[in-house]
Amino acid sequence: MQVSRRDFLQLTASAGAGTAIGGLVGLGVTLAPAAARAQELRIKDAKTTPSLCPFCSVGCATLIHTVNGKIVNIEGDPRSPHNEGTLCPKGAATYQLHMNPNRATQVLHRKPGGKDWEVVELECAMDRVAELIKKTRDETFIEKLPNGKLVNMTPAIFGLGGATLDGEFNHVCQKFWRGLGVVAIENQARI
């Protein structure tokens, strides 16, 4: 019997789904409660607040739904001329940006050669970053090229903006890095 690749994939998928459902039913798991909860509107009785997606400078409009001050849903605003209610994958994940229980909320530091992370104060971490930037810039700063051309730059620091930064903040970041003489500046949203 000759089996095509498509037939093989369909047979494999059907067998896998059947096995999974059969296993759940065999364990006595009923899917009725989950289906009932899914039918109830998640944003029922929620307060709707218009906002903007934080991921790029397009400014796609969003609707943030809150219940008792807690975010329960974020979706695109269909009234927006930019996105007409749609969101890109990053914009669609905005809810996870705010509500992810694994989101880091403290500054962690692992000393050189250390095995464990330790919580440090934000001010201490910022002082350390500033110290390292100054040290690197001082050690690698090039005022003039061998031919005498003035360049005032450092090739040892790379500035990378993030997609969660808005256009205005990225502009300020670029001015900051250029002021230090950094020439390698990029934004993650373009990569």
C-alpha cells in the first residue's frame, strides 16, 4: 500500500487527537465545565479604557478592559484608522506584558564567578551600569583618527533600543548614546 505524505500526516494527527481525547475521557475528565466558562463573555461588566500599543511608533489603538482595577483583556480598537481593530503579534501579546506572573519585578545580579542571582537595589544597579559605561568609554574613546580627522567616538559600546520603547523615548536614547560617542546604535524593532 502506497501512503502519501499528506495521508501520513492526516492519519498521524487523527490518531494523536483521538488518543488525547480518549485519554481524557478514560480518566473521567469532562469538558463541559470548560465549555460553559468559555461561553461567558470575559469582558462582561468590565470598564473599557482606550489606549495605545506600546511596542512601536505606529500608535495602534487598543481597548483595555478592567474589572475592579485589574486588566482582564486587551484588544485592538476597531475605531482606529491605523489598525482598524487589528494588532500585530507583539501588540496582541500586550496583556502578557502586564499580567505575566513570571515578569521580573526586582533587579537581579550575579557576581563574576558566582552561581546564584541575588536581589539588589535599583540605585545600586544603575550606579554599577554607569560605572561600567564610563570605564569602557574612557578606555576606548577615539578623539582623532590617525589621519587627524576628528571623530569623538567609542567603538566598544553598542546601543540597542527595545520594541517596547516608544518613538520619543528611542529618540532620547539615540541622543544619549550619540552624546557618549557611540556609533553602533540599533533598535530591536528593526532587527
